[in-house]
Amino acid sequence: MSRIAQMIEGAMGEAHRPLLDALRADGPVGLSILLADVRELLVECATDPAGMLDAAQRDRGDFSALLGVIHESLSALEALEARAVVGLGDAISRDRRAEARAKAAQEAAEVPPEQEIEARADRLTARELSMITRRSPAAARGSLATCRRLVRDMPHLLRALATGHAAPSVVHGAARSTAPLTSAQRREVDEQLGIRIVELDGAGCTRWGRAVDEAVQLADPGGEARRHQHARTRRHVTVRPGDHGMATVSAHLPAVDAALIGKRLSLEAERLRAHGDRRGHQQIQADVFADTLLGRSEEMDPTVLDLGVIITDRTLFSPRGGDAAHLEGFGVVPPEAIREAMVGPLSDLARGLDRSLGDDAAEARLQLRRLYTHPTSGELVGVESRARAFPRGLARFIRWRDLTCRGPFCDAPIRQIDHIDPASAGGPTTLENGQGLCAWCNDKEGQTLAVEQVAGLDGHRIRWTSLGGTTRVTAAERLTRSAGPRPRRPQRARRPRRVSRRAGDQGRSKVRQSVPSKARTPSETVRQ
């Protein structure tokens, strides 16, 4: 053990509690002095490492351990910053109220309204925060609002941030999404997300966003339609300048329309590449998008778009009391948005207007499929195949189950269906042994130490182990509310007294879980 580690060992041993008590007693001043001392050391190490970070002299495990501690420290500082921001805002509000009472000479009638005092205090806080952190005033205002929600109403997410179980972007994004909710509803969302921390360990920002949307809908099912209709009024197109003569065009659209546009461009890119076009997939999509809108070339060939919509029957008929709806390759959307998109086809079917399409009416307009979800995990479960390549139906079922790439923290669209246990090693072509991946993550054998299924009753879970021994578990998308036991929250992390390297899990396991059909719960899948 190094001398520094020995010093930390001594400081965090018997003296740990008195040091913590002294910091709490000194308040912001004492904590600032401690962090300032640590900062000076870190600046020196970063600007003049003097060989301490020389790869020729250090094992790669040392760097992995260092990055892990840095990540956890940054997460703890993010949570600490949230509390400091709220403390700054509360202190400014207190001072503004005192000043208002002093100016009014203790005359209650002359004191400005509380709302006006708070609004002025928030502007002062945002300006102070902007000047300290070098953020824009708009970003500072947004940060103040999200920090208040986290500190006052979302203790589980704040702890997940402090302990490194959730990324700062994820936690602050969740706080932003709960802005329309009441304080009680926000606490309910926090409770639901706190229960799912372990399940979302390897989830990226998009998957986390879907979990937040689902929790918001469950906390305020009656307000989902209202929020969706209000959001529709904010649809827009923006053009933002980029680097090196480029720009970004974005359209804020209803989710169904956006998903259809994305799938249409992707299909066109795949068609052109199949005919020999050597441009990249994303490059073709961008070129087709511009050429079609500007009329510089022939329009895309017309085709029938096939978009998977996963929605339970109870939600279809009663959106206020059901589960979230999901779009294939997109994620959670308000049930009201799905109902709107289905009104036309369902009405035509009911009135018999599709008879003019002949035998192809159902295929061309609307097709209903019955799927089944696991009674506790809420994920899709289904059939298996003996073929080496995943059959089209099974591959599509896996896309419906996973929605986006199953690689840890990857939010890319699914491009390939992968055998978790490689087919070359005898891995079966089954639903349990399949996962949807992007092209980059499908090179998992060359990027990781092991990728394997996790035994248990928590649904389809996959453990990814990096070459440095870091493990992350990704879970299948939960499409309905779970009726089974709730998963445990992660234990509160203790600060390690020493840094040591531990070998990662080198073994592979083959786990196959079957679910009796009588235990399955039906849900309806709509393909439009």
C-alpha cells in the first residue's frame, strides 16, 4: 500500500466520524477549505504528473481503478453542487425577504408579494450561478430549477447521483421531466425510479428517459393527455449553426411521425447501400433528407411503412389507467398519441371502408398481433428457433423486446440481432440467447472479457464485463407495470479504505430461463 493510501487509511479510520462532524459544524466554509486543498493537489497532478500516469511504468488496472474513483468523485461533487445551489438560492431568498421587510418599515401591507420576492431572488441566484460556473444565464436558471426538484422531492435519485449509480445527465434530465408535476407526484416518480436503479444499471440516457416517462405517466395518468396536447402545440423546426460550414436541422414532432420519418430514411439508406452506394448509412440519410425536401433529385420510392406499436388492451381503451405505450426503436410515448394515430384506421375498419382494398386490407392498413409479457419483469417473452440465423419473425420480436441497442449505455438503434452465447460456440438461436445490438456493439467478443446471461427471475438480463474487470448489467425493456416483487435498491456505497485491483469475472455461464405460458399476461401489439 502506498504512503498516500496509508494516510487516507488513517484519516478514514477512527478519525472519520470526528472529521465528518467537524465539517458539518463548520458548514460551507469548512467544506470549501477542504475541497480547495484537494483541488490544489489535483491541479498539480493533472498539469504536472511527473511520471505518475506514465503508461510504461503502470499497469492498465491502475488506470481503470483511477477512472472509477474519478467517476464516483465527480458524481459525489455533482450531488454536493446540487445542494449548494439550493442553499445559495434559499440564502438569497431569505436576504431578499429581510430587505423587503426592512424597506417596508415592518408594515405588512408595504411588503411585496411573496411570489414577486421569490422571482427576484431566483434571478439573482441564476446570475450568481452563471458568473461562478461560466454557464449561460438560461442554463443557470435551468440548473437552479432541477437542483431544487432533486434536493426537495427526489432523494432517491440524488443518492443515486452521489453514489455513482446514475449519471448526472440522467438525473438532471429526470428532474427536468418532472417539472409539470406536483411535489407529491414528483416524490412518487422518485420512488419508482429508486426501485429500478439496479435494473437500469447499464442503461443509456434514452433508456433512462423512457423509464422516467413511464414513471411520470404512472404518477399522473390523468394528466398525460393534457401534457401531450400541450406538447403538440410546441412542435417546431430549428436550424443551428455547426462547425466547419455545417448546420443542424431539427424538427420537434409527435413521436409517431418522428419514428416513421426515421424508419423511412433508414430503409432508403439500406436500399441504396444494397444497390452499391458506398456512402455511410448516416450520410445517405442526411443526403436523402435534404435532396427530397429541396427537390434536387427524385423523391424516395413510395413504400408502405411498417411501424411496431406496443400497447396493452387496457391502455388502448382506457389510457388513464393503463401502461405506457412503446414505439419500435423509439421508446415510451403517451397512449393518447397512439390512440390519435389509430383513430383513422380503426374507424375505417369498423365502417367497412377497407373492403375496397380487397384481401390486402388488413395488411395495408392495420394489423393486430397478440404478444405476451412476463408477469413480474414486464418484458416480452416468446418462441425460439433452431436456425443459426434468427428468423425474421423472431428477430423482429427481439427488436420489440429490446427497442434499442442492449450494449451498456448505448442508445443506438438496433441494426443486428446477436447471439449472446456465440453460435460458433454452440449458442442456440433462441429468444433467451438473442439481443438487439448496433453494429459497433456487435463486436462484443473483441471489446469485452465476457458477455453472458444472468441467472435469476428478474427477466432477461445480460452482464457485460470489460477487459479491465468493470461489469454492467443491461435488462430488457419493461413494457408493462410489474405485478411481482420489487427489485432491491442498491446498498449505500462505502468509501473504500484502499484501492486495489481485482480480476474480473473470467468465466462464462449459459443460463436459459423458461416461463410457463399460463403465467403470461397478454398485451396487444399494433402495427401501423
